[in-house]
Amino acid sequence: MPSSTRPSANASAQTVSRPSSRPSALALPRRRRALTLATAAVLVAGLGVGPSVADEGRDTPGARAAAGLDAHAAAARSGYRGRNQTSDGRPGTVVGPPVELRGRAAQVRNDVSYEIAPGVTLREWDQVDGRQPVGQVRMNLLTVSLDAPNISFRPLSPTYVTSRRTPSEFARWSGALATVNGDFFDIGSSDNPGTYAPQGVTIDDGKVLTGSRDGWIPDVNSSFWIDNAGLHISPLSVQYTIRQHRDWVVSGMNHFEVPKGQIGVFDKNWHRTQGYKVTDGKRFAREVVLRRNKVLTNRATLSRGKKIGPRDRVLIGVGRGAVQLKSLRKGERITLSKRVEGGNASAAISGDRPLLVNGVRTVINNTIAHPRTAVGIDADGRKLLILVVDGRSSASRGYTMVELADLMTALGAENALNLDGGGSSAMYTRTASGASAVVNEPSDGSERKVANAFGVFYNGELPPVLPITPTPTSTPTSTPTSTPTVPPPPGR
């Protein structure tokens, strides 16, 4: 494996085995879904769902109040429009209202399924619902039984969190059976590239690679994470404290932006300093380098291109944070304490927001469609669903957030998370021939290099791929609720 990737998954992949008495993934009562995969085969996500209160031009105080959103929740969602639903910032496809099919099912075409490993199936299909433009959507679904032997998972990152790789590169270098793109990341623009760092929490083999105290959408971001009990979807945050100055606010570890008034921490996983890029251009900033927990340098200007040593920590303060760092003297001892709030995760990868929390739909946008990637866990915690929806093409329009949540419900998910979408959405796995390839159609025309990925591993000899008889395409469908639902208060 090239030296630019992390150690092989065989050394540290997180294996999920079935405990004798498994606690709930969210420590809340579960309820079994009545919908089956046969029903899901013909369910049109979004059918009969009315316009969302987060639609363009409809996000008014009255609309928010009618939906039951408090001021804080509304503020957290107010900026969630087409251009910032994906890392690339490209505008989404504005879609028309769902088509009334008068009790008839949407058509499912080109529906094929394969068992690519024991307990792991790949399904591909086109779902024709008439919603304009285009009127159809192309899907790729990976279903993993957690009761199957030899299955494990892990997030996949390059050696440095400011590097990027394609999902297929992550798979080949780690030996993964399947990979999909992961977290939203600081992509920047063609004339002003970003840091390329993930925007959420990344934990690999118990080590925190990235994370912040508030997330990039405060009180909204959620993570897909693993512990000894199994798989979970819920909020995680990384909380740092400077023991000698507990009132100083530390924004996080290797986060792409240090907020005004706070202090960011960067270590060897960041690789090289990036100057004022991490302050969003704010010049009132300060840089302190710690080596073996002692102040090595204290500068009023931020360095750029300086490699961060294995025993070093770089503290970047902005505004009041810069004033606080100025008081530190060379040789002074500074120690950082860290905790991950929300769970004892051995592995984690983040998205922007949950789609479903204990069966409740928590998203409200139903007019802006994009290519999407989502992960979901069923009510019993014994099945993992990984879905990629193509979009931005003449063959597939993409999905709105409401459509995505409703489809995940129909597929049997009780909890689900939206990962990065747009040109990042890609799935690489074993195909019908037994060879591995990108099975969806990325909207950029080819895979995009992304900040991280999520990998599924089969730790045994792979048998031949087996075709599965397609599920019926004429089963009547259930119509999702037309009432926008509201998430529970953040559990922090």
C-alpha cells in the first residue's frame, strides 16, 4: 500500500459482532418497521409530500412558527439552501411538485441485485415518478447484514486530513469491499482552494483526526459512529480544554476554520500550516507552537507551509483568542485535555444532519435536488443501508432532502444520516463480474477526490458474485406523510 495512506484495515477495522443483549443505538426505545424491501422497491420518495417550509422564498417567521420550529432551530436551518447542501456549493435542481399518481405505484426499471459477499448485497435501479425535471432518479443501494460473519467497517482518511483521494483509491489502498464518499469538506473554489479538511468529526482506531466543539452547523451536525455495542447515528463533538486557562474557548482539532474569539488546535495530521486560510482571512490572529507541551514560539503573524512535527501542537487564536495567546511565554507549560462528547466512539465519520431520528423525519427541504449519499441503520440495529442517488444529469435529477429521508424510511432505516453529495457522491464496490468499479454515475463525469470515505470490509475469501431475483415492481406503495416533522432538541 502506498505510504500516503493510513494503515491497512486488517489492522484496525472496527468489527461489529452481535452482543447477547445489544443496547439501542440512541439509548431510546426501538420500533420495528412494517415496510419491507419489496415495498421499498416501488416506493416513490416524496410522493404526496407538500412544499417544505425551507423552500426558496417560503422560510418566513410565520412558516417557521407553523412548522413548530423554535428560533434557535430555525436559525440553524435558515441558511440551508441549494448552494450549501453539498461541499461543491453548486446550485441544485429546482424540482416541481410531486406527481399525483392516483394510487398507482411509481415505476421501477432496470432493477438488478447481487450478493457481492455473504451478507452484503448491491441493488441498482431507476425509479420513475414523473416529478420534473427529468422525471426519474437512478439509485445504488448497498445493504449489509451485521449478523453476517467477517464484516467490518472503518472510516478511511489519507495520511493528512488536508489531502484528498477518490473513493476507489481509498478502497484499493485499504482492501475495502466497498467505499462511499464521506464527510462534507472545505473544498473552496477553483481560484481559491480550501483546506480540503473534513468539516465534521473523524475518528479512526480511537484517535481523533478532526472535530470541533459546535460543528459547522451548530446543534445540527450528526455523525455515523461505532463502539463495542454496534453502529450509531447521533451528534458527536470534540471538546478541548487548556488546563492552565479553562476559560479560554478551544474550537476544536484540525478544524477548517477557527471562529472569532476562539482558539484552534492543529497537530501532525494537519501536515503543514495554512496561514490565514484557517481564519477565513481574519488578520487579527496569533500563532503559538507547543513542543512537548511547552511554548516553543509565539508569533503575531501566522505561518504558512510549516510542517507540524509529531510532538508539536499549533494553537491559532482569532480576536479575543489571539489576545489570550499573546500572554503565553516561551517555555511555559501548556497542557490540553480532550473528550469526545456524545459517545465513546472507536470510529466515526460525520455528515451535515440526520435524515431520520428514531423513525422521525428531521429534514424539511423538498424543492432542491442534488446527487446524494446517505447511511442508515434499521430498527433492530442489525442492518446497514448505504445509498447513493445520482443527479444533475438528463437521466437522473437527484433527490430533495425530504425524498431522501422518505426513501430511507421505506428501505427500513430507523436512523439515517446525510453525507456529502453533489459531485462527491460515488460508490465503489464489487460488480456482477466480480471486478470492482464505480457503480453509480458521478455528476462530475468521474470520481471526485474527497476528504475521507467510509469503507465496508469482508475479512475472508470472497465467493463468486450471485445474482438475486429482482423484487416485484408492481407492489402498491405507501404514501409518505405530507406533514413536515421537527427534530427533537439536541441532546447536548
